[in-house]
Amino acid sequence: MTSTSCAAAPFPISSSSSTQFSLFPSSRSLCSSTPNNKCKQRFSLFPSVNGRRKLATLPFSSTKRFVIRAAEYKFPDPIPEFADAETEKFKSHLLNKLSKRDIYGDSVGEVVGVCTEIFGSFLHSEYGGPGTLLVNPFADMADAVSERGLPGGPQAARVAVKWAQNHVDKDWNEWTGGGDSN
């Protein structure tokens, strides 16, 4: 009995002549023990009907209606007063959290300043209520802190995103008096 392995296929499928591996238990494996041990996988995500693959499709009118409805909703513009108030809350929280960690040392003020500047800019220019909180400013925070040679960029960004996920949408709803404040 020979044995081959496929780097991207962690689930074993046993056969009488060899041991084969498959990424999905229901996929067909074309692994064989050849001198160069090349492995080819063919993944079948949809059952075949009479040798042809059957793809799941929606009727055109259904997809057209969905696209039109999605395009009709317009998010509100950012509110500068909200952005200012939320940026101050963010800065206070971040300073409090990062001051407790030893990795920042004397640089905690600079790290908080960089993160606050990026977050405030995002709130003033792009945030328009629930559904518009993006990951980009937090990735930018980690990059900017690291590029400036300051310690703990990824950790500061993690603290920032965690706070934002828990507070920004809820605070927006309280500020505007709209929606559920989960």
C-alpha cells in the first residue's frame, strides 16, 4: 500500500490501493503516487446531473429587485458634533487602557495621539451611523503606530476596534434618537 499526501487536503479518504486526502470529505481526490508527487484536486460543491454541474441560481427578476432595493438606501452624512464627542470618549478610553500596559512605557501619549487622529478623521469623513463602521481605520492605526517606530501598534488597534464595536453604533443611536441601541 502506497501513501501520498496533498498539502491542502487534511481529511483522509482511504482506498484499497493508497491513502488519499481531500479538503472536503465529499470532494473527489485525484491524488496519486507519481514520481513528482503532484496532487490535483477537483472540488465538487454542487451535485452533478447527467454529467453536468447544477448551479444554484436565482431568477433574474429576483436578483434585479434585490439590487434595486440595496441601492435605494443612503446612509446619513457624518455629524461633526457626534464625531467630536465620540473622539473624546475614544481618546479617554484608549489612554486609560493603554496606560495599564507595560509595552508602551513613555510612548503611550504618542500612540493614543496617532490612534485618536485616525479615528477622529474617520468619524468626521466616513461614519454615517450603524452599518458604516469599517475596519480600515483600525488597520491604519496599527500600521501608523508601527511605521513611526512606536511600540504596540497591533495591540492598540485591537483595543480601539473592541471599544468602537461596543460603543460607536450605540452612541450614534442615542445621539440621533434612532434605531435600537442594542
